[in-house]
Amino acid sequence: MATLTIDLPEGVLSALYQSPDEAKKDVRLAIAIEWYRRGAISQGQAAEIARLTRADFIDELAVRKIDVIQVNLEELKREIGLS
């Protein structure tokens, strides 16, 4: 697994009232959600990045009102036999 290091300005964690571990968890979830929202990764991959079960990741999407199912028009046409 690859490792990514992020430098934060002094005082950010205290301003957020977070420990480094809490911030790490938030950042992992935010990255997973954003990459999933863009369609760059699957739900399973996003859940793995966020270190959540797939069901818990879907719950996090729902809390943020992000579509759980990502289908574009061309995929939908193929699914229903229009292309």
C-alpha cells in the first residue's frame, strides 16, 4: 500500500479540535468520498481507503447526500439495451 504524507500549517488541528488520529480519519474519508464522487474509484476501493466497511461508507455518502450509485448516461443505455 502506498503512503501519502500531508503537511498542515501550525494550529490547524487545534483549530479543528482534533487529534492527529482524528484528522487522519477525516482526511481519509474526505479523499475517498471525493474520488468516488468523481468516478475515479469504486465503492469498495473508497471504503478501503476510508477504512470502513462498504455499508458504513454508503452510510457516510447518504449523510452527505452524495449519490450512492454512480451511473453515467452511456452506461445506463448499455444496461437497458439501447446502445
